[in-house]
Amino acid sequence: QEEQVQRYRDGFGTVLVTNLTKWILLTPDIGNTKKDFKKARQCTPLSSLEDDIDAEEAKELVKLLEDFLQSSPQAESRPKPLAQKLARRAQILHQEVLSQIKIESQQREGEMLTMLRNASAALRSDFAFEGDVPPEEVMQAFADTVAQAVTYGLFYSRLEDPDAEDFTLGEALARFPQSVPVLYELITLATKPAYRTSSFADAVRSIVSLLALCNPKKVQDHLAKENKKDAVVYLYEDFLHAYNPKVQDVRGVYYTPKVVVQFMVKIVGNILQKHFDISTLSDDRVAVLDPAAGTGTFLLEFLSTALGDIQKTRRKAWVQKAVGGGSDGKGRRMYGFELLPAPYVILHQRINQLLKNLGAPLESNERAGVYLTNTLENPEWEILNKKQRLNELANNVTPTPADQEKWLYEKFRDALPSFRKEMEEATSVKQWSPVLVVIGNPPYQGHSKNTGPFAEWLVKPYTYNEGDASKGKLNGIKLNKWTKNDYVKFLRFAQWKIDEAPDPLKHGIVALITDHSWLRSRVFSGMRPHLLRHFSHAYVVDLHGNSRQREFPPDGKANEP
């Protein structure tokens, strides 16, 4: 099929196409239509599988195979074509991971299956399943995650060593940053005896070979001509569109314009001055969290602004404590949560690069407080909530912190070491680390996949009259899917984190971009009073982006959706 052949050619350049009787060698100079294929070198040693082999055609087949095997992959340093080629190889990797996870599911064992179980326990969402064998849609979601994570993880490693002439899988792993151990463990699978000769490992090495031929400096130069400085971010948009554009809609993977981010960070700074008597973002009292960090636009702006207020000689010390956590890990004041592995990798790379540029890089044993996690899943809360209810029913005894730590260990004990550490640290931040500012642009998704106990419990107050459980459920209003939209859950999480979580500050700022339907719709008549009751001030910038309201700009121009 032309479309299928096109996908392989976009990823590999030279492709050998066959139905086992006819063989066609498609080189980069050949077009993609059936008419073009007729011009390509080809041979037919068999008319059918039952016929005798034509000796002359067989010789041509040998030459064809020799030329194919000796052909060199095309070097590609143009940003968009490189992103597309990476995407095609990632699609093949997706299929190989899917095949491997199906085999391990049938056998009930294997490291990939263990990783999937880890993801089910910690991230839920698309990975949630019960029993020994994950359903098809869960395996598909996991394969998609691994393909994106490995591809972008290797690209990250290539950027970390742009001068390497011999970029191999071993070299990639040697250069891979310790700040993303989960991804390191995932890529390392391709080197382990159980997978080393597998099609999965071949697909990984295929991505490495493409990146080996790529010149990162030329990629950056091409982007600079288009006034785009950040390779990993701009390539990700093209990569995702070529790999699977539906992911953008399902997960809300869209970029927030920098001017909007700068405005929001500036406004937060003004409010800190006005209401909290805090004059700078570098103040020790300011702890910030982006619950849907994506590729890190908000956190990077926060970091740039904070470091801009600090003398260069003091930046290193501030970064080691506020970003790296300090010697005891308790000084950290910048956090981010991200569910998708590719943006998670990009975010770590961007933070590391920004800190290097500002003369305050993290040490090799330090990492930023950015975690691969689902903000709307909180295993520690679930365990504590369940056990506390059981204990209170039995003898009105509240579990001790030691009890809670034991229950959490039991939940994560089967996880791979790096995954367990990531889960435990992310859960600890959600439950116990006080924050003063929650800022970001969470996803909008009416058909939310975040339906776990914590997520559902979060939005429950919004279903009551005036947001007050004592006044009963909202009457005469059909509480449809929009009350459980992801952005509503993220807004409620931000409120809970500042005001209700264990050991909260009981004061703070929530600065989120949201759909504006909650401002007027009767469906949200419980949400509005609940927010007003918990916050002393509300500043709303309504950009009137809903075309259904039939509003018109003051100058009379058309209202563009």
C-alpha cells in the first residue's frame, strides 16, 4: 500500500518492498506513486511460490539485497524532516513494544510487564487495569508511552553530546542524565540479555543510528534562522503531529504562548508583593508547583525571573537548595508534575540547559523536583483515607505516620527501583510539601480519563448547593461531564494543595488557565461559591474565547473562535 510504504520511506529513506515473489528497491530519488515504483530496480525470481526459481532473476535479487544492505542511512539535520523520521521509527518501536508486552502478558512475567504494572499502580489513567493480563487498550497506551519516551530520551542524550562522532546506544546511556532515572531504566532494557536480540532492541538501535547521523548544531542553526531557539520543544510539536496527532486532543498537548506565561508570572509577582509582602520570586517563602508542567514553560519563566533577582555569585547556592533540594532534600521550592514521558524528558533537559546558561548548573547527583506522575492520582491519600475509615470504624484510632509509610511501601514494593523512587517522591510532594503558588495551563478534557478515587473526591464539593455539603446536592441541575472536566479537577487540586492538604500553608495563590464556562454556567453554581469561600480575592482575565456566547469585540470585528 502506498501509504504504508510512504511511512517507512519517511523514516528510513531506502526501503526494500516485497511480497516474496517480486522485490522492489526504493531509493530516496524514487517517488512514492505506483507509477514511480515501476521505474525502481526490481526483480521477480518467482512468478508464484509454487514455481521454479529463475536463475537470472535470482542473481539480480542477490545484487538487489547487497545494494540494500550496503546502503547508508541518510543524514538529516533539518528540524522538521528529522522530527518526521524520528516519528516513523517511533511508530515501529511502538509496534515492537506492543508485541513484546503481549508475549510477556501471556507468560505472566517480564520486565516490560513489570513496568506496566508499575505504571498502573502509580499513574493509573490509561494504564489502569486489574488482574494479571492487561487489556488491549492498556497495552496500546503503554507501548505508545514507551515509544515516545525512548525516542525523545535518546534525542535528549544526543543533544547532551553534540560533538560525539560515534553515537551508539552505549554512548547514549553513558551520557543519559541521572535526573530522569525512569527513562534510563527503560532504554537500558534494549541492552539486557532478555531483549538484546529482540525486534524491540533493533527498533531502539534504528533510532540511535538516525541520531548518530544527525548534527545537533546544524539542527540548532536551522531553528535559529526561524527565530526558534529551543530544539527539543519545536521538534516535539512536529514529532507528535507525525507520530500521532490524536494525542494532542486526548491529552491537551498544546503550547501556552510565552507572552501569556510571562504575564501570569508577572501578575503572581505583583500579588505576592501586594498581599504577602514578598518582593521577589527568589524569596525563601515562595514554593511553586506546576501540576501540568508539559515542557516547562511556566517553571522556566519562574526560574529565569527568580534568578534574575539574584547576584551571579549567589545563584549556584540558591539553585542547589531551591531546585536541587539541598543536602537534606528538604529545601526544594520548585516542583512540577507531568504525565507524558516525552514532555517530562524535555522539561528536565530545558531546566538543566537554562541553569547552565545562567551559570548555576545542577551537579550530576542533583535533580530538579519534576516528576513523572499523574497529578490527579494520590496513592498515599487513598491508602490513608481507606485505612483511616477502617480504623475509625473499629476503634476510632487514627493511623500513625509509621503505619502510613508501611502501607505506601506495600503498594510500591513490586516496582522497579527507579520507578518506586519516582513514585514515592512524587506522592510525598503531593501530600506533604507546602506550596505558596500553583501555576500552569492544565488540560481541558470533558471525557476525563482521570476517574480514580482521589480525582472524584476532589470535585465532590462542587456538586453541593453553594459548594457546602451541609446544604445538600444541587437541585434542578443536571451535573454532566463538564463538572468533571480535567481543568476543573486541576483547579480543585490546586485549591486542596494550598488550603486542605496535610500541613498546608493555609494561604497562597492559584494562577491557572481554564475554560471560562465555570464563570457563568449553572452547572458550576456549587463551584463558584466554594472557591469564593476559600479565597479572599479573585482576579479573572476573561479572553472571551467561547464563540457560542455570540459576543463581539468592542471594535465590531468578527469574534474568532
